[in-house]
Amino acid sequence: MFIDPIIMQMDESIDRERFVIATYYCGAKPTTNMMKFAAALAVEQTTGTWIQVPGETPEVRERCIGRLVGVYETPAYQIGVPSEAEERHFIVRIAYPWANFGAQFAMMLSTVIGNISSSGKVKLLDLSFPPSFLAQFKGPKFGVQGIRKLLGVWDRPLLNNMIKPCTGLNPEETAKLAYEAAVGGVDIIKDDELVADAPHCPLVPRVKAVMEAVRRADEVKGEKTLYAFNITDRVDRLRDNAMRALDAGANCLMVNYFTIGLDAARMLAEDPDINVPILAHSDFTGAVYESPWSGMSAMLIGAKLPRLAGLDMVIALSPYGKFPIMMDTFLNAGYHMLMPMGGIKPIFPMPGGGTTQGHVEDLYKKFGKDVMIAAGGAIHGHPMGPAAGARAFRQAIDAVVAGGTLAEAAKEHAELKAALDLWGIYSESSGGLFDLKG
């Protein structure tokens, strides 16, 4: 076997400004030569095909071919593979010249996880971007600090609510529930991802009805509320939806970012006429991260890429509720929304999918104040009503920020006690929710 030396490059010698480095997890039969397989991936996704062609000149290869910068077996069988081993597992790192695809998502993803997504057990774990690449992206207009400035809230986690039921409500019914959630203390309310411009709840009438309800609630509670209106649609309608919503009074927007595409989301985020925060819903991302062997990692598709696209906050499915995501996967995604990333602003992780008042203490311990607690049923399904459900969350947040516990706070607040009696208090050490009395 011969591997062209130009493909092989040590990590220490790679020109960091020229390359986006992709990290993969690969599985193969015990007899597979992973060096040959990984080199083939680097060639397949850049200059080459299964046979040498005349146009693939030395100059083209030097300028455009992928470089194999690392192949690491785990566990590292270097003397012999045990006879009972059915597979070998590898971490593979390939550097792609980003001039091949430019500062965009469609062609970048076509390169780093395009045809090779059909090559068997190959999963894209991460992408490392050089400063020259990141500099081409504007990132979020608002992010954590910008949203805090809009709301005037600096010292606590924020509270988000999803309108429930998910669909079927008309604009007036939506507005009524929005009022209840807002007056109870929710900072940002959002449409469900299943409602955008449906015949039974058209976008513009919904915006007008909801924003009037939010205005009234804000007068009562003395705080500001944002409402994220879902404008998800065909790409050619997105900007028009955004402008119609803004003209009707919307102060926040929402998109299902993976179904519209990351470049479409970036188009909205970088539009100078769209000067409100954009909330990102992560629906459909499970189709690309749930397999342990293919697709992309939950961190990459659920945190790093939407942040790069310029979205200000991202719904992050959590291990607390109805979706089977692991705690370390959840934390990894959340921290990648907050950690430094060149000039790209940090954004809010929004743990949802079954979050209750009993999870507030654990979330605060894990993220501190820079988390947006996202709850649907625990607000609208509270036994004392949605406003009480929201107040229960705010009571929980205030208690843990002050250094107290949920159990102690429940003795003073009927709304919080009712929630904890119904759904319990979460403890990671005990493996889940435990009864308040237990």
C-alpha cells in the first residue's frame, strides 16, 4: 500500500489558518487498514475519486487535498488484535483547506460529512475552525449579554416557556396563555416548533394578539417579556415572514434551524433589518446525532454550528425529561454555547423537553446564572394554573441564587410546593427526581 506523502501531515506542522480540522469516530473490521481508509476519506472529500484522473495535478493536490493529521485507535491494539474482537475503533482527524468551500455551511458540511456519511461507521464529532474562518462570520447579534440587556436582568438564570398545547390554538387562545405565563414571571415565551403560519393560527394575527397580551402583563409585573414567534417556512419566505412579524410588533423571532438550514438561519441573523434576538429550536437534529456510529455529534449540530450561524439561544434537549440524551452529552453541548469561540458571542443554552421546577437547583449548579430554563408542561400543567407555574419557577430560581434549597423554599411558597409535590426534586446523585417528602 502506498499513501501519497502530501496527504500525511503532522498536527504540529499543519497551517492552522488554511484548514478546518474535522474529528471523526470510526469503526471497522479487525482486518481493516485504518491508515488507508482514513487517507481515502481525505482524498474522497477533496480532490480525488476511485481512480486517478488527469486534472488532479500536483498543484491541485497541494492546494486542495485533505491532510490526514491523526489516526488513534481506542483501545490501542498495536501488537495484535484479540481473537474475540469483532471491531476496532478509531479517532481520525482530517484537515480540509477551507478555501475549498468558503465561509458557509452548505458546502462545508458537503465536504466534512458529505459522501463519507455513506461509508459505514463514520461519525463527525467536532470541527476546529481557524481564526481566519471564524472572522468571516458575524455570529449572534445579541447572545447572552445582549438578551440580558434587553430584559434588564443580570444576576439570575432566565426563564423560558413554550406555549402548550403544541398546536391547535387560535391567536386569541395563544395570547391568553402567553399573558398567564408572562404575568407569572416568564422572561421569554416561545411558539411551539409545530406552529408557524398555520391556517388556524396565522402569524400576523398571532403577533398582534400576543404582543398586546404581553404588554398588559409587563405593566402588571413590572418586567419586560420577549415572545419568540416561529417564522419557519420555505427559505424564500423566511425574510418576508420575519419582516411581517416585526412590522406587527414582534420583539423576538424563532426558527427550526436545522429544517430551514444553517445558511438560511445565518441569513436571518446577519440581516441588518432584523434587529431582535432569534431563538433556535433543535427539532430534527436527533436524526443526525442519535446514532453512535453516523451523522454528527449532538454538541456540533446542537450547539457549535447554530452559535456560529448567529442564533442567540438554542433549545437543548436535556436528560431530565422525555428525550434519551445523556448527561455528559447535554453538558458538553451547553458549555460549547458558553465557552470562548473567537469573536463569536456566547449564547444561552435552554434545557427543555420535560424540565420542571425540581430541576432548577441542579441546573444552577451546572451552569450558574447563564442558562435559560425552558419549560412547557411544568408551567401550563401546574395544578394552580400557568401563572402559578411560572411563579413557582421564579421562586425556585430566587431561592437557589440566594444560596438556599428548593426544599426550604417550598415551605414558604405554595406554588413551588405544589410543583415539587407533583414532580419532585431532581438529584443527579440519586439518579433522578425524588419526592419532596423522601
